[in-house]
Amino acid sequence: MKIFVVFAAALFLAPLAGRADDLLTPTQIATMERRGWITPEFEAASRELIDAHEAAQKAKDDQASLDAAMPALQQKADAEDRKVAALRAELAREDHPDDTDFSALQDALENPAASLQDQMALAQAFVWTYPGSPHAGEAEGDLQQLQKKIADQVQAANDAAAAQTAAQLKLLQRVKAHDLDLGEWRAFLQDKSQDEVEQYLGAPTSKADDYWTYSGAWTIDPATNQKAGLQLTFNGGRVLSVAPVSAANP
């Protein structure tokens, strides 16, 4: 009789094992065992089956929760990676500030808008601050080049100033000698005040309200190719125009 009951119970449970919701509960199994419908061995096997099912279901639920949380976890992991990278970069700058300053110096040297004085100040500061840096030699070379460029600029400016001074002195000598052509007189006298005109040319031969005349051989009239004087027309007390005046028409 017991063998029949065990066999019947097995037939009853077999189709249910493929469906998770059709498994007997521990309470149902205990009731069947108490009534003598199943053997203790069958009860133990049934309980193991239920435990295995519950463990599998829990693992499935845990995996579903993990899959749902994965995008947020990945975003959090990416954010943490970015923070770590930023911290490492900051640490590298703090550990090697000469690298950062040297990069700034190179950027300034490559910037066409940066002045030579600003570039030299950066190079000099780097050489003074980081004498033991691996970049010290290159920075010293940059500094020497900048110093030479500035020295060349100063020399060129001095040469230009000296040349301008010499040219001005030569021009004044020619003014005094009345040795300018008409175009040169016009360029020299343009917009000069009456006081300045008298300083360079002396008192005019004659004066009117708005023009002065300088008679004599001051220049060559390009129309006649003859020596002529100068007539200066003023506007607001300053030279507006210069024209030749022949001896026959003072």
C-alpha cells in the first residue's frame, strides 16, 4: 500500500515540477507526510526541490534588479573615473609645476600677439624659479634669443633715430641755404604756424592778412625753370599752401 501511495504521489508531483507556481508548499508536504501519504524520503526530496526552486527564483530576481540598476551604476562609475582622472592631472601639476609653467612659456613664445617683453619676463621667471628643471636649458636658450631680439630692436630704433636726426639736420641746413625744390618746401612748411615759419625762414618780405611773400632766390619755379621766391597762404594762422613767386611778379 505504501509503495502505491509513493508512486501515486510521484505521478501527482511530476507534471508540476516543470511549472514554478505548481510546486507543493512545505506546509502541504508536511500535511501529506503526517497523513502517511508520502514517505520521509519523498518529503526530503520535495523540500530540496522547493529550496532549489526558491534559490533559482531569488537569483533570477537579483539578476533582474542588477540589470535594471546597471545604467545608473555605469554612469556613476564613469563619473568616478572622470574624478580620478582629474585628481591625477591635478596631482601631476602639483608634483611637476615646472612642466605647467614651461608649457605656458612655450605658448607665449608661439603667440604672435605677445610682446617680446612679456615673453622675456616669463622666460626669466622660469630660469630663476626652476634652475634644476629638465627644461631649464631650453628656457635659458629661449631667454637668450629674446634678449638678442630686444637688443636688436633697441639698436634698430637708435639707428633710426640717429638717421632721422641726421636727415633733419641736413634738411635744416638746406632750408637755411634756400636749397629745396618746390615740393620739398611744401612738405616742410605744411601746417606750420607763423611763428615756426619766421623761426626757419626769418621775416617775410611782405605780409598780408592771409599770405606772406618771401622774395628772392628760394627755389626753382617748375613752370619757368627760373629762380623764384615763395608765397605762403595761411588758414587759421597755419600754412595752407606754398606757391612760387617770380622776381617780376612779387
